[in-house]
Amino acid sequence: MIAGLAGLFIAFAAVLILERFVKPRRRGTPILHKVGLLAAMPLILFYVSILMLTYRPVFSTAFVIIVFLGIVIVNNAKVRELREPLVYSDFALLRQAIAHPGLYVTYIGPWKVAAVLCAGTIAIMAGLIYENPFVRRDEAAEWIPTLAYCLVVFGSIYAITRGPLRNEFRQILRTFGPSADIREDVDKLSLVTTLIFYFFLAGESEEATARSRKNEDEDRARPVGQANLQPSVVVVQSESFFDARRIMEKPPAGFLKHFSRMAAEARYSGRLRVPAWGANTLRTEFAFLSGIPDEAMGVDRFNPYLGYCAKPVWTIASYLRSVGYRTVCIHPFHKSFFRRDRAYPHLGFDEFIDIASFSAADRIGPYMSDASVAAKIEAVLKDSVQPVFVFAITMENHGPWTKPRIEVPENIRVASPLRSKAVQQYLSHVQNADRMIGHLRKVLHEMKRDAVLCFYGDHLPSLPKAFRALRYDDPRTDYFIWHKRAREEKRSANISADALNRLLLETVTAALTDAGATAAVEGPGDGRRAGDAR
């Protein structure tokens, strides 16, 4: 028993000390304070649980310290690369990190990952082999205390997550003032406390639900027009895209020429404020599709597909499908990633074309090329008799750019703001994204049906060292909304990702209005609205 209490004290002290190394660094608060003690309590519960299962105090102490050390290492790596502390939803990506280590391990550091795994394995093996339990359990009856403890712990967890104490427990958590601002909460509440609070508070997005209903009411009042006049709608969410000429002193001739042309012709164009930096594509993706501001999502903002999208959510795809569109998502990666395979049926999509529909010849480096995605968009447009909404999520320019993966043209090598090979490769992929824009413009102009093309970057590339060296700290990306037969005045507007949803539907409505006015010379339209098309 003394050994168990000693192990508890050591684990408690280790948690408080390790908490001081968590980034972003907390203000100069004393090591023993109210929130610091609160942060240690989950680890104490974890220690007691391991101890009750093994009756090995040394093993339990080492195991708890190694687990928390691993959390701190991963958190600090995420802050360094993505400017954001670890959040509860990151643990849901653990299986994906194992299946796709290149997307995660490189940023943390392979040696750090290997060191933590080796230390954990050695501690577990050594503890189980060399440390004898202080109570031997040779008979079934001697397992009763452990079973009783497990029943109490798991029963309590069920009661406060899904059972009768759920609302009361959430009210208790709110008294500590979590704000859903992850950096502020980690600074105020500590990392472990924030992880746990967010886990229990997830799913409480009443403001998001209200905003979604407001968007639905607005959309159902929109004029629909005749089916043959409805424009094809293509949206490209381009991986890590922004107008990189902002970091280049002398961009090479013709760099981003197609983007410039489309932005100049577009109904709307400008800077796009996105809810992510360097990663977490799904946040920008969901904000655009749903039209729900990031701040309205509460703690569900970190991964809407984890819980919030377990039920139908009104999106731009939902609206377009309700008025007769075929809705298709194209993403040249595994559709199970980010649980899109579960979420997208609730977001109004008829079809999801993933990596299984691409071939090895479509690759550029580790990912499918933007050109291959453009080809898939073209095929969907040509195969559809009815109007179609295509939402494409590209992958070609996904990091990391640590290994040579694309031939860097000499003009980009010379114009690159840094000698960094990663930056040069990134810029080369950006040029491919620009070629994709040019190809889609040609395809849409050749179609008889009217068309609207929206193009935007999901977030800045995860190149923190390069941006620090260049002193570039603007987190916004760029966008345009282009209408093939536009008669409207061109407008420059700096907006957020959720507002892009509204502007795109406004452009589609304007396209229908123009088409209807032209068709009125030949004969009246049917005057439908979205509510009539259900």
C-alpha cells in the first residue's frame, strides 16, 4: 500500500512538472494552484486504474508518466507546425495516423515517436516481467475488487456522457469557463483539463443548429428556374493554395496566370479567412459547405465530422440536390479519412468519388495530381444530363515537402524567396493548381450549359520555418467565384469560408435570373422555388 501511495505521489508530481513544458507556455502561475491540481486529477484516476488492473505501482507510475510525456510531445509538435494545441478530436485520428503515417509522423519527428514507443514498450515489458504484484490473484474471488472498481469507473463515465448526469456534469464543467478558444483554454485550464472538458462538451452546438436552420429557410426561398437553365456548379477546394506571389519578390513570368485571369473576370474574388492553418482541411471544408461560422460551432469546430455530422446537416449540396442537381464529391484520397464516408451522406451528396477511382499513373509524388482531379470533374460534367454540383478536394500539394517529389522548373527555383527545397516544391505544385484552373475554364466554356466555378485554398501550407523567415503571418488564403455568362459587376470582397457559401449561392441565383430574363423573350419559365422542388 505504501508503494502504491508513493507511486501516486510521484505520478502526481511528474504531471505537474511536465505541464510546465506544454506549449503554448502558460503565464507565470505557481506549480500548485487550483487549475493545476484539477489538471492532475485525470492522471491520478488513470494511475489508480492501471494500479487496480496490475497491482504493480512502479509499472503504473512509469506507464502514466510515459503516456503524459507522449501527449506533451505530440502537443508541442502540433503547436510548432500548426499553431494549435492538441484537441480532443485529434485522438480520433489515431487510427488514421497509423494507416497514413506520412501525414503525421514527419511533423512530430520520427525519432521522437520511436523514442516514446520504445520507452513505453520497455517500461511495459520490464514492469510486467520484473515487478511482482503486491497482491497475487490466484483465485477468481480475488479479482472482485478490480471488477468492482471498473464497474464504478465505467458506470460513472456512462452516467456523465450518455446517462442521467450528462447535463448536470456539463453545467459543472462550464463553471470553469471553457471558451472553445483552444489557446486561451490551454493557457487558463491546462492541456489535459482542456482535452477532457472539450470531450464532454462536444455535441452542444445549439448556435450552429440555429444558423443552419436560418440558411435552410433562406435557401428554400430562392428561385429555382427551369432545369435546362440551371448552371453547372463546380467548386474546387485546393490543397494549401494561396496567392504565393505575396512571398515572392519577383514572381516568374506567367506564374498563376490562370488564377489572375479568373479572379479578374470573377463576380467575386479576394482574401479568404479560413478556420485552419497548415492542416485540418475539414474545418474549412465544412464551413464552406454548411455556411456555419466557425465560432458558432463551439468545441465541435475542431472536427465537425466526428459527432455533429452524425445527423443530416443542411449544406449547399443539400440545397442544390433539393432543386434537381446531381451532387458529387471528388477527393483523390481514402473516403474514410476524416470519417467523410460517414459524414457526407448527411451533407447532401449523392456520390463520393475517392482514390479507388484513380490509377497509379495519376500520381505526382505521394498524391494524386490536380490534373487527374480536373479530368474527373470534366468526366462528371460530360456524363450528366441533369445539372450537376461537383465539389472537388485536391491532394497534390499536401505536405510534407521534405523529400524530392516533383521536378522544380528553373524559373521557380530562381524566383523562390528561400533556398528551401520544400518551398520550391510547394511553388511548383501551386503552378499545377493554376494549370488546373486553366483547364477547367476551357472545359466550362466548351459546355452548352451555363456554369459557375468557385476556387479557394483550404489553408496555408505547413511551412512554419519558411513563413517565420519571410516574416509572413497572414493566415488567409484566396478565392474567386466565376460565372461563365456573367453580366454582373465584378466585386472584390474579403470574406470568411462560411460566407463563401452564401456568395456562391447568390451567384447561382444571379445566373438563373439572367438566364430567365433571356428565356423570357422566347417563353415564360416555370417560376419554381426550392420548396416546390422537393
